[in-house]
Amino acid sequence: MANQKLPKNAPAVQKFVEVKEIKEGVATMKDNSLKAICICSSINFELLSTNEQEAIIGRFQEFLNSLDFSIQIIIASRHFEVDAYLDQIRKLEKRQTNELLRVQTSEYINFVKNFVEFANIMNKSFYIVIPFKIIEAREESFVDKIKNIITAQKPKKETFELEKFNQYKSQLDQRVNLIIQGLQGLGVKAMPLNDEQLIQLFYEFYNVEK
């Protein structure tokens, strides 16, 4: 099948990517806002008793109400990949000298492969996006606010200097720590993603296989 050419007026993919830069575990967006992302563990809610479930829900509600900033919860579902695992088993099969064990290994490989395909097993990952906008760090006097309203001045374009980045990142880190501590009370472990993990995550989000 021949590759189809995009129309000449088709917008570049980069225009849809809101990330401008990733460094020090922080994604800087095109509007100069900052975002940190934590990957979270899960709990088997269905196996809990009714009282335990109600307690978890209550603590989660208290956790959300304690926040004075918004967060985004993302659940990413991907097909469970077993190819690398099966390749390792095939190597063991080839080195197996016992004929019975070699046959059993081959049957095990076929079982795992067919089971994963038939059951359509999905691997779920849980993320929390913690944002910080530059406007949240500004402190304008009452007079300045009145001036902006009267003159209808547009806010000056922010110059994202290293000093400002460190200042805003420090405040973002406080939010990240608050999220991690809050989730610990629910029995959920959270860990902020580093640069490499952030790049991989955004790559997967913008390159979804059909």
C-alpha cells in the first residue's frame, strides 16, 4: 500500500505538541506554565470490604478538598506486551536438552501467547499531573490591578530566566510533595517522573498506535 502524502496546508505535528522543554523533571509548556507528573501505584479496590471501601473514598474526598490547586488524573491503557518475555523463554527452549521439558516449554509459550491475545489483557498506568502557572506567582498591588483594568494593558511577555524557573519549580516541588504525602494516606505510592520518563510518556501519548 503506497504511503499517502499529507496536504500541503496540513499543520505540522509540532503545532499540536504543547510541551516546549523538559528539564529537571519538569515539563515547560508553550504558555510557560510548568507541569510535573507522578506515576502512581494502585490498590485492588474490589477486594476491600464495604467499610474499607467507604473509608478509602472518604479519605480520597478529604485529600481532594485539601488541595488549593487543580490536578489531572490520567489512566493510560496499553496492550500487555509479552514479546520480550516470550523471546527469553524461546532461548531457554533452544538450550533445553531434556526433550520432555522442551515440549512443555513450547506448549507454555503457545499458551501464554494465545491467552494474552484471547483475553485482550490491558496494562494500566496511573498518573497525576500537577500544574503551576506563572500567574499564580505574581503579586500585584490593588493599584496595579486598577491600572491594568483602566488602560487595558496586555501583560508583558514572560522571560523564562533560570532564576524564575528555579523559583517556580520550587513551588511546583512543594505541590508534588503534598500530592505524594496525601496519596500515602490512601495506601497509594507516587513517584515523580524524571526527564527520560517524561520524554517517553509524551512520545507515547503523541504516537498512539492504531
